[in-house]
Amino acid sequence: MTRMLGYARVSTGKQETSAALQESRLLEYAAKHGLEMVGVFVDQDVSGGRPLKQRPQGKRLWDELQRGDT
């Protein structure tokens, strides 16, 4: 089974799509496509202008990725 790692980011408390909703959608996608969800990494109050590897959870996600992951 192909591994899937999810990433959610919320930059402000006013953002319409909460981290919980983003995570729920990622889990639904994994289930629908037969992917093994191995982790959802969530950054709160982090600008989308920062490169993924410079975001706390983005770096954790990047470090976890393996060849063949989705």
C-alpha cells in the first residue's frame, strides 16, 4: 500500500478552512484512494510565503518522506 503524508496550514484564526477540516479531507482522500495515511502535519499561524522546509511541521513532513510516498 502506498504511504501518504498530509500537510495542513492555517495562517490566521479567520481562515475559513480550519486545520481540522483540512485534516479530515486528507484522511477522506487517503481512504478513497486506498492510501496508508502515516501522518498529518499541521502548521498553525505560519505564512504560506515561508518555504515548506522552513515551517516547523513542514520540515518534519519533508524529513519523513520516502521514495514512492504520496
